[in-house]
Amino acid sequence: MHRRLVALAATALVALAACSGAATPTPVADPSEIVTQSLDALSKAKTVHARADVTGTLPFDAGALLGGLSGGSGTPSASGASMDLAGTYLDATVDIAGKKGTVTIAIPFLLGTKLDLIMDGDTSYTRISLFGDTWQKSVASPEPGASPSPSQDAASMVADVKKALSQPGVKTEKLADEKCGEDDCYHVRITAPASALAADASGLAEGLGGDLGGLAQGLASPAPGASPLVGGDVTIDWWARKSDLRPMKIVLGTTAEGSTIGVTVTMDKWDEPVTVTPPPADKVTDQPAFELPSFEIPSIAP
């Protein structure tokens, strides 16, 4: 019996050592590869919690903002009006494969507006603070035809980012490794000059941020005679966990009419279970009190 226990213990130690050795990642030196592999790691995640905080002051003109969002030629405000972005944030916990999760968006400068979203498969519940505490329920209808496979979506995203990082004037550099909490992380800095954004704003923005391309194009290339809203370089600092390349923090900074604007995104709770609870029945209506933009969890998980 004693010999059997010793043999079992030895076998367990060997197996543990083998597993520990297999978990050791291969170091990545190329900064562009760190970013693209980090995005690929993100696409393979089952669940994640992300929070984006926005800071700075932005010249504000409602017509320009709406024009940019609709793909028009909106221009920055010439009246000197501005909005303080402090306290603006997005907090989301999502199950990508299960298409469920919760999202909260706070926009203090817009009459203290707060939007809450609960997603559970094809059913979603939305509440906007300006309309009280009632939730609007909606059920998505299946779209006709087959959708692209998630793996194809992920591959396309990585290809777009590689193309964006190779644009003229875009600089990608690997800085010294840093700690992300208790984790060791790579630190990559991407710098895009205003001239590169003005030449092809959508190329970089679409590669790194999806639908931001159209808005970026409108802001960086305004109507004749108007100064560009983004007046300086755009810098993106990217921290990826060395053990699995998953992104842990992304910080975007730029200037607008002399004011620094920053967006800090942190990600954690990877692959932890996500539970959603529908709102109380007496607080739910299926009668639209407001029009909502379409929103769905991206299908990037393979």
C-alpha cells in the first residue's frame, strides 16, 4: 500500500510539472503581433467584464455630432460651447457565446442620462433614466440567410487591425513590460498622427474600433473652412497579459481644440459565469416609449 501511494504521488507530481511547463507562453517581441494576437485571444473568450471611462472636455455642437454619426459632414462648434466628459462610462458584463449580459452607460453631460441594458438571447430589456424606471422589452427577429461564422468574423477583425497598423505614419512600439494588478503584461503603444487620420480616418478607426470609422472620418475631415476636431496625435496604449495575450487595459488619448480626451478600458473576469435576471414584471412594457439604436453582442467567439 505504501509503495502504491508513493507511485501515485510521483505520477501526480510528474503530471503537474508537465502541465505547468505547457502553460508557459512563448515570448512575443513584435508589437503588432502582440496586438493582433491579443485581439485573437479576446475573440476566443467566453465571457468578460469591461469598463470604459471617458475624461476630458469636448467642443460640442449637436448638429455636428448628429452629422458625424449619420455619416454626414458635421463640423465642430464655432461658438465655444463644450461638454465635460467626466463621469462618462460604459460598464458591461457579457457572455459572448451565450449572447447574454448587462450593459450600463452613464452620460452625465446629457442631463445625467443613464442607460441600462439586459440581454438574454434574443430578448432584451432597456431602461433610459430620462423616461423613468420602466424597462422596454424587445425580441429580435431572426435575420434571413446564414450569417458569417464567428471564426470568419474574428479572422476579418485581425486582418483589419494588421492593415490599420501598417498605414503610413502609424507607429507601433513595444515598451517595457509592466504589471497589470498581479499579472505580468506586455505594453504596446500605437501612435497615429492627425495627418494619418485626416487622410484615412476610417481605416485606422474601423480596424481598431469597428463602427467608429464613419464618425472619425467626419470629425477628422470636416467641411471646408472648419478646423478638425481631432487636432493632435491619437495614442493607444495596449496592455496584454503575457500568460494568454488577453487584453487587460487599453488607454486611448487625443486632443480636441486644445483639450485632452482620454478613454480607459479595463477588462477582467475572463470566462467567469454570467447570470442575468429580467426586471420585475410590473416594471416591463413592450410598448416603445423611445426609439433605440440596434445593439447586439458581437459574434466573435469561435
